[in-house]
Amino acid sequence: MSNPPSAPNRDPSAARESAVEQDSVDGTLEKVAPALAGPIRTTGFWGAIILPILYIPVLITGLSTSFEASVFLGLLVLNLAALYVGHAHRQ
């Protein structure tokens, strides 16, 4: 009887740390403003968590005017930017 081929040992935490290290090494933010990279990433992380709360009043009042639709789209774009900037934040 032959044994089935074993899958490579994949540690999810090692992969995550490798991705964070890769982002830190190749990150433009760390190259442009190394002293501010940590606080900017922290702000992006928490902003990505808090910003969706602001969707609620906009959606409750409706998107009937172009101003309300613009505010909603602006919040959405800001949230996506915060997600991108804050995704490498570690606690």
C-alpha cells in the first residue's frame, strides 16, 4: 500500500506574517513617511471600522438627491481607502 502524498505544512499565521512583512518591505507608505507609517495605518484601520456607521443616517434618509448620493459614494471611497491603508495594521 502506498501512502497518499502529504500536503505541505501551511501555517496560516506564518503566511499572514509573511504578507505583512512583504507589505512593510515593499510599502510605499513606509518609504515616504517611515515615522508616520504606524499612526497612519492605525488611523486607517480604525477608520475602516468606524466609517460604515456613517452609512446608516445617509441610507435612512435615502439617496434621493445627487448630494446624498455623492456623500454616500464619498464615504464608500473613503472607507475603501481606509481599508487599503489600514490592512497591515497589527495589534
